[in-house]
Amino acid sequence: MKKTWTSILLPLCGVAALCLLVCCPRSKLSLLAALAVLFAALSVKAPKWIKAVTFIAIVLIAVPIAGFKDSFLFELGIQIGIYAALALGLNIVVGMAGLLDLGYAGFFAIGAYTWAIFGSGQANAFIAGGHFPLPGWPYFYLFIVLAIMLAALTGTLIGLPALRLRGDYLAIVTLGLGQTVRLMANNLDHPVNITNGPQGISPIERPPIGWLDSVLRTMGIHAPPALEYSLFFYLLVLFVAGIVVLINIRLDRSRFGRAWVAIREDEIAARSVGISLMKTKMLAFATGAAFSGAMGAIFAAKQLFVSPESFTFLQSITILVMVLLGGMGSIRGAIVGAAAVTLLNIEVLKNLSDVLNSVRQSGFVLNLGFWQFNFAQLSSQLEPAKYERMVFGLIIILMTIFRPGGLIPERRHRLEMEKEEE
């Protein structure tokens, strides 16, 4: 009965959210309604085709239409898509295989610098001939593939010594290796200038999108180039993230996915049934790194600028929090966790800081009769946007205590939790 009701309510809510977002794209209520429907499509029990149609209608119809009125929706969608793919990659390593990786942003940096160096004039500093930057077509797409290969190769090379360790020791080694990648990017500006050091690399070539402009003009839509590129990267990120999701689903149902889960649950038992621990762990590390490398190349082209500051330890922790919040080992959970943390960073914390600053400047006095407080006395240092590390720590603590399985637990964890409740 519950499934029947959700089968009716989900499409109705989807239509309502679609209409609301298209009619009022700048309304926070419209955005919240659309996100609520997307979350429901990932979490409630309903026929898969209904959930898929609802999800696609919001993501591929409502957001592009509303995005032409408010480009922030494209930016938000791009950020969520990039982090969803990164979270899915780390979910393979941490959630499925049970390997704690604290240097995941290093693979993201490898993908970004792969295209940034050759998609800009930076390569002219160490390769004679003045052949750079390479044109966006077709080299950008070729370098996405190259970034995948380099990140996977790096993951494999890093895994050779690191995966002989377990637990905290593995976490420390991966943390060090992630920092090594960032420090190399920061210092490889001498004696040969490869990465341009702390100054970063800019401008970076983007692929031409004349075909998209022609399609939009055929539809009677005239948009500035910046908005067209926002739509292009939104669709590109959705496409790549969709491929990542499909690969994750196939891996989860394959013998490799079962081997990863077996290693996560009990390495000794996994070895006793003939699973090669080193090879299986290496595959998990390389696969997760490959997803990160692909998104790194797209990130570089989208931002037009990369620097070592974009790939700090906090970036790795942010992606790890996404996996923990959504549910370790859960594909849907990784997507939800990426969306929740991205919204927390881009919208919630920054808006809360703006509200506090406005109230502080207005000199508002809260009077409860027995107690009053003048908001003008609030310290200027009290800005939630500055305390995201503390917020992430609180999220991890609260999730560990109250919902260790995450917002959308993995099927195995969900069954165990239901059995414990009985």
C-alpha cells in the first residue's frame, strides 16, 4: 500500500516542483521543493521507471529552463554533479572496499593539471615550438580520457606500497601522498616551470560550443556565451556523472563489488575463499582515482584556472564527509551526501553568515522579557561560513551516534539495522 501511495504522490510532487521551479526560478522555496523531490526519487519505495522519469524531468527539463533565468542553478548543478562523481569514486574505496583514503583530492588535482598544463600556454615553458595551448576540440575530450588513465595509473602506483598497510596506517600514508601531489603542484615552477607554482595556471582553453548555440537559436533561445557555457558544462557534468553511476551499479553487482565487500567485512575470510587482496584493493584504488581524474579535467576547463589551493586536505575531508553522510557503500547515498554538503557550503552556511551580518548591523535587540540580547554585540568573527571544518566534524559525530548507516544506508546495512530493531 505504501509503495502504491508513493507511486501516485511522487509524480504529482514532481510536476508541482517542476512548475514551481520554472515559474519562480529565483525562489528558495522552488529550489527546496525540487531538491526534496529529487531526494524522494532516490530514497522512497516506488517503481524504478517512475523514479527515473521524475528525476530526469527535474534535472533535464526544469533546471535547464529555470537556469536561463537564474544561472546560479547551473552553477549549483555543476558543483553537485562534480562532487557526486568524486563521492562515488571515494565510495568505492572507502564504502565498498573499506580502505580509508585521506588524500583523494590528489587524484582530482592530477586530472585538473593534466588539461590545465596543455590546454594553456603553460606547456610552452618546457616544450619548445609554441604549440600550446591545444585547441579545445578535440583535445579537451581526449585529455579527459588521458586524465582518467593518469589518475588510475597514479592510484595503482600509490597503492603498491600503501595497500600493504591497514587501518590508521593506510590513512596516514594516503594523507601524506595526497599532500605530496599538492606540494609538487606548488613547487614545480623551478628549475623547470611545469605547474607555475602557487600562482596557478590561467587561462585554460574550453571546447567550442558552436553546435549548442545553433541548437538554442533553432529553439528560439538567444543567450550570452557565458550562459551557454554554463548550460554546456551542466550537461557535460550530468553526462559524465551518469556514466559514473552506471559503472558503479555494474561494479556493485559484479564479482569485483562482492570481493570488495568481502574484504571490507573480513580480510581473513576473503583471503580464505581465494580473493587476491592486493589485486582487488588495487582495482578499487585505481577505479576511484579514475573518476576523480575525469572530473578534475572538467573542473579545470570550467574554472579556467587551477592552483594548488583548490586541492587541499580539506577538499579530501569534504568528499569523505559526503560519503559518510550519504551512507558508506551506498550509491544513492553518495549522490545525496554530495548534494547535501554542496548545498551546505554554497547556500546554507554563506546565507546564514549574511543573515547574521545583517542582523548585527541593524542593531536588533531580542527581548524575551526576562532576558534581552543586542545583536550588535555579536563578534564579527561569528560567521558560519568560516567554520565549515567544525560543521563537518559535528556531522561526522552526529551521524556516527544517531545514524551510522547514513541517510540512505547500503542494502546490507539497512537489513542489519532492521534486524536489530526487530
